[in-house]
Amino acid sequence: DPDPGKMEEIQEAMKETFASKKSQNEFKDLKNEISNVIDKKNLDDQLNVELGPNGIKIQIPGKTLFKSGSANIIYEMQPVIEEISKTITQILDESIYKNYMIEVEGHTDDLPIKTNEFNSNWDLSAIRATGIVEILNKSGIKKSKLVSIARAETKPLFPNKDIEGNPIPTNRAKNRRVEININKYK
């Protein structure tokens, strides 16, 4: 005779496994659709979309979104962010899997900024991330699913300087970016 407690445990484990597979498929579909949006806009050489174990990361170079030292989003990029937002809501909000969060991270290089508009790299990265969050929200993503994160120069992709302390301009340019992380939550 099967133990009723054990049977319930097995059923729950199977439900979790199938739910996990379903969310993986939906995130894979979402990655493909976001990639299609980027391809249609001829930005596939600038924007990078990756599917990872926790969701999707969209990496956008700073020069693609902003002029140097500015947090105003370049006009041509606003419709791209809007279309990405609509794609997210169409695929995830209309599916069984609705538990996700979007974290928008602003990143700078290590050159300190001090202008009338920005006191520091923290300021610049925060306002840039918040600007993207506002577009995502206006395009249909609920405020409760959005988080804005300022990283300043704390998480570089590449060293800003070589071992002798000389600046590496190409690396600094790569470190200036915005990342949109669409994360799965249970």
C-alpha cells in the first residue's frame, strides 16, 4: 500500500518540475521574441540578450542609449524599449507564469562625474536606470514588477585601467551600460 504522505510529496515534486519546465520555455520564447525586436530595429550588433538560469539579461551599451554625461534617452531608443516592454507583458503576463521581476541596473565607468546635473557616478547611474524603468512602466509593466538599481562603477565588465594604471578607453566604454534583468521568482 502506498503511503498517502509520500504520494503527496511525489505529486508536489512533479508539479514543481513541470512548472519549472513551463517557465523555462516561456523565458526561452521571451528571449527569442526580444531578439526578434532587436533584429527588426537593426540593433543586434549593439544589444545583447542572454538566457540564464534565473531569467534574461538585456545588455545595452551606454552610447546606444545616452549621450556622454547625459541621462536623457536618445529619442530613437525609446520605441525600442517600449517594444521590449510590450513583448514582456504579452508573453509573461498572458501566460501561466506571471511571477517575474525586472531589475534595471545603471553602470558607469570609473571616471568621476561632477556636473550641475550629477554629483557622482551614483547619481548618473541611478537616473539612467530610473529613466528606463519609467519607459517600461509607461509601456505596460506594473510598477510592482520594476526595480531601479544604481551600480555606478562598482561592477565593471572589463578593467578600466591596465596593470600600470593607464586608462583603457575601449573597456571604459563597454563598462558604461544599462542592464535589464528579467528574473524568475517563485
